[in-house]
Amino acid sequence: MVQAGESFNHQVQSEWRAGHVLVTRGVYGVVRHPSYWGFFWWGVGSQVLVGNVGCGVVYACVLWRFFARRIASEERYLVGFFGEEYVRFRARTPVGIPFIA
């Protein structure tokens, strides 16, 4: 969040505003959606640590479905805002959550 600065917001933005820049440095240069990546792996890891295999599998599936939909929706806006710049960023930077391109 610190690296994104004023470009970070907890809500998906549907309108571009002045000063809105595509952040590609730091952790954003490693994964496209670092907060989603962290929450997904925290959720899966917490279930592994408590040894609850059934809940771990279900929780991973629920989180995966949520983030797959959220990322797809959010990236439509990002392509609209940043155009080819975001398309190139998306091509070179993974999401970090299995099976979500």
C-alpha cells in the first residue's frame, strides 16, 4: 500500500482521476495484486498450520473464486485506464495465485 501511494484504494475505481498512475515498482514488480496474493496465501497457510485439511481446501476454493472474479473485474478497469501500458504489465507480471492469469 505504501508503494502504491495515492493510487491505492480499497475500492475498485471506475473512473480515472488526475494523478492516477500505474505502479509497477517494488512488490508490484513481482506480483500484480500483492494484497490479494498475501490474503490468499495467508488464508491457505492459516488452515495448513491448524491442520484442518477439509476447511483448508474449502477456504482455498472460496478465496480462489472470489479473487478470480475480483481480479478479472478490476483488470477490465485497469486496461481501460492505462491501455497498452497495463496490457504489457499484465503480460510480464504474475498474479501469484494459482490458475489466475
